[in-house]
Amino acid sequence: MNFLGNIIWIIFGGIFIFFEYVIGGLILCLTIIGIPFGIQCFKFAIVGLAPFGVKITDTSSNTGCLSTIMNLIWIFCGGFWIALTHLFFGVLLCITIVGIPFGRQHFKLMNLAFTPFGKSIS
């Protein structure tokens, strides 16, 4: 079922999400300061291409409060708007019964887009 959901996701817009996040990640990686944020965009690209069957988990790391500070910078520099976009598409897709699984994947992406630092994909 995950395979079929990912194929339908890719056909109806997942490939565009993937390319948008890859291009955004490459642009962010042009500067040294933007590299951590670009790496997070590559994380979004992986989940944006095939979200069915992917689990996003919180990781406990030894970075102290660095991930919190990076998440705050991320939220104020665009993460809030990315999360709102995924919320909008998630609600829009959940209007129909057929779109509910795809809306849930947008909610998963919204969770990752709001605070990407300190989370891992498995």
C-alpha cells in the first residue's frame, strides 16, 4: 500500500515538492551559514518525494540547546510559512475521503517543516 500511495503522490505533485526542496537546499548551501538549513531542505526533499511509510522521530542529541536555537531561526526565516502551506493542503485534501491519506502526509510534512532540527527520518 505504501508503494501505491507513493506512486500516486509522485504523479500528483510529489515530484514538484521534491525539486522545490532540492533547489532550495542547493541555494541555501551556497553560503557557509546556510548549510545546516540546506541540509534540512534535503531532509524535506526525501520525505516530500515518498512520504508513505516514512516515520519522523525526535532524536535526543548531545547538542544542548543548539537545535532549539536553530529551530527558532528556521521558524522566523520561512519555516512558519512552509508549515502553513502544508497545513492548507492537508486540510484541503482531507475534505474528501479519497484525499485523507494524502492530507495526513501533508500534516507529517508540516510537523517536519515547523521544527526540522532534532528530528530524524526512518
